[in-house]
Amino acid sequence: MSERTPPICFVCGKSCQNQMESTHYCICDVAICQDCINSVKKNDKIWICPHCKEENDIEESKLFRTT
């Protein structure tokens, strides 16, 4: 069984391994790093996946969220 690789930002292509808490994810398995989230934001609460065009909540799309 092979190890899974860390998520790679769909926009910049960098590994998100060191910033897992601030990486955003879409249901289509796309990851967006904190540095690139502004480039895909629709507004202060929503970002649009550059792959599938799904609208995602900025806070809810993080793997680790504050409650």
C-alpha cells in the first residue's frame, strides 16, 4: 500500500503539507492553499473551485475548523 501524497494547491502547484490547517478543499478533491485563496474568492465568505466551479464556504471548506 502506498502512502498518500500531501495535497497540492490546484492554483500554484505547491505542497500544502506545512499548512494543512489553512488549506481549503472542494468536494472534487481540489486543494487551494492559503496564499491562493484570494485569487478564487467570490466574496468574503465564498470561493469558487477553479476545477469544477462549485461554490464553497471559506471557513467550512477547511479540513480543520474552529467551532
